[in-house]
Amino acid sequence: MARGLPMRPGLFASATFRTEFRETDMADRLNRREFGLGAGATGALVMTGGLCRAQAQVPPLKLGVLAPRSGFEALIGQGCQRGFEVAVPLLRDMGYAIELMSADTESKPDVARVQAEKLIAEGAHMLCGAWDSGQTAAVAQVSEQHGVPLVINIAADPKITEQGYKFVFRNFPNAPMLMTGALSLLKDLFEVTGTTPQTAVLMAVNDTFGQAAQNAINVLLPKLGMPFRLVDTITYDPQAKDLSVEVAKAKAARADLHIGVTRLNDGILMVREMVKQRYEPMGIVSPGSPGFYERPLIKALGKYAEYCFSNNPWMDPNQALTKTIDAAFAKTFPDDPFDINVGFSFEAALIAADAYKRAGSTNAQALVEALRATDIANRVMIGGPIRFDEKGQNVGNRLASLQIRNGKPTVVLPPTNAEAKPVFPMPGWSQRM
């Protein structure tokens, strides 16, 4: 059992489970007023019979949630699962009816496909997931084949929404959107700090997301007029256990800036090896990829995580809904981070529940039409209202530049959202407190 997930009988006993509604602060509470209303409703039922049955509560939307809760992406997948779990009671309080049916993709696209098929066979009205682009692409194919809507919480491969799918909707930015926002924030960083690197080296995972990010960076560098030139690109397996050769190659490039398109575990390996080899560029930045804002990385690296940058979508601290979810999440999962895995997973559940409420039906076509008309301004993440274009892509998200400061991701750009001023260049490894 992963740290932070509550031990509940049978929660992970099989790949698929239905979320249990517990008698906690995050579950239904029967207070005296509700008891009185319930008693009155019981009396009305006895007196009016069929009329009351006709006005019965709307049955919940059965939402099939897919996430890599085991395998090499487990820690992030479990964070997504927590985001969906905390969403259920909060959405119920907001007037939405939703029930989770969750499955573990085991960090494998073929398993994600099988689990999506299984959730649909068990009665899921809509699917959500699956964080990893390769796994999400497999789920999207199943969704389209069966005519069951899919709301993507996190996955950036642009090809997912370029297939002409009619049942697939993505709230998360695609790789070109991520890289455009991330590189633009880098230009802002150089301007604010008065320090501009002349060269950069790129280390990137070679999975579906990493390849999409690498392609986007190569296209965008000249288009955006970035002040540095890319002197080398080094790719590696995200499940690698040793990055000593790759980091040695990056060090040999003698670049001013180190750009890392990482996952979680490899991000830890990368920085540890940089420290070991005394490789000290001006800065380390993760452009739109996970890893450097994750609490497990910060905890594992300690002082060596400090001053690393991650230019990513992030929660909007000015939104009242963000504060509500943050407080509820801290109460339910006090030892786990409230980050974009939670934020985007909550929003995916919100999108699904909102579409169901407006559709007034679990009919797939009715749900799709409702999803196309989505317009949610009261959201969690930084950006404009959630609206999908003709391809099913939300184009309204924006990014923030996060720097690890005092052991936490801290917004340093844009200035309107900044919690602190950015530090660049970063102090050397031996200069860390």
C-alpha cells in the first residue's frame, strides 16, 4: 500500500473497485436538520406513493477512472486517484451526482486498454484518465470504439486530439502548448534576473510524452526567438536505473542551461548524478513536464532540489474553489501534496459531473453534446474558463514558473501570481544550506 492512501478494506484488492463512501468529514453527514428532512420525506413517500418515486434522486454518473497506481509511475498515479476521491463528496455538496469505478493501469498501455474495456463492460457511463500519454492514447481508442466519452485529466501528446475522435475531451495542455508556455516563461526569467544563457542541453525521456515534448522544443526554439542555442539532445528510458553516462554527456556539452523533460524517478536520478559529477549549469529547468514539483523528488533530493525550476500548469490560489479543495484535501490526505495531479483530476471529475447534470441523461451522445458545450469559469487551475474546441482540446490553460524554495514549489512567475522572486543563476551544489 502506497504511503498516504487510506487503508480501507478491499480498496486495492482488485484492479477495479467502487469508491466507498465513508463516515468521515469528507463523506455524507447526517445532521439533525437532514434527519428531520429525511423523516418528512419518508412520511411523504407513504402518503403519495408513486409521485414521490417519480421525484426520486437522480442516480449518480458512473465514472470510470484509470490511473497508474502501480508500476514505475505509481506515485503520480496515486496522486491522481486521490484527486478523484476527494472530488466525490465535494461535487456532491455542489449538487452533482457521481460514483467512481476505478482501475489500475499498472503504468502499461496494454493494461490501460484492458482496464478501460473492463470498466465499460461493468457499466461506466464515462471514462477519465490516464495521466501518461501512451496509456491515455490506448484508452482513447477504446473510448472511441465503444462510443463512451473520455475526459482526459493529464496527458500531453498532441496526437491524442488529432485523430478526429468524437468522444475524447482533454482539459490538460498538449505538448506544444506546454512547451510554448514554458519557453516563454524562460524568456521572462532571463529578463527579470538580467542573466541570459547562451547555450542549453536537453535531456529527455524517450516515451510518448518525451518525444512529443522534444519535437515541440525543436520547432519552437527558433519561432519564439529563444536567446540560447541547443548544443545537444540526450534521450533515455524513463525506467532507467542509472543516468551516469547521459549526465556525463550533458556535462561535456558545457552548456549554460540544463533542460530536463523528466518523469519522477528519473528526475531524482538525474540531479543526484549531476551532483556526483559536479555538473553545475546556471540552472535546471523542467519545461512542462512532471518531476521537479513532486514532493517525493523534493524529499529525496533535499537541498539539491532547491532552486530547480518547473514551468507548468498550476493551481490558481486566487480561486475560491482552489482554497476549498486544498482545505478538504489536507484534511483527508494530510501527508500528501496538493498539486496538479490532484487539481486536474478534480477538474476532470467536475467536467464529467457538470456534463451529466446538463445532459440529464447517461446517453453517450447526450453526454458528448453536453461536453462540447462545457463552459466552467469556477475552476482550480490557472487559466480561463474550461471550454473545448472542435478537436476536444481545452485551449484556455496557462502556466506558472515554479522554483523549489525552502522545500516547496513556489510560484516566481508571472509577477501577478508570484510568491517570491526567482533566483537565477542557482547557487552551486557546495553552497547549499
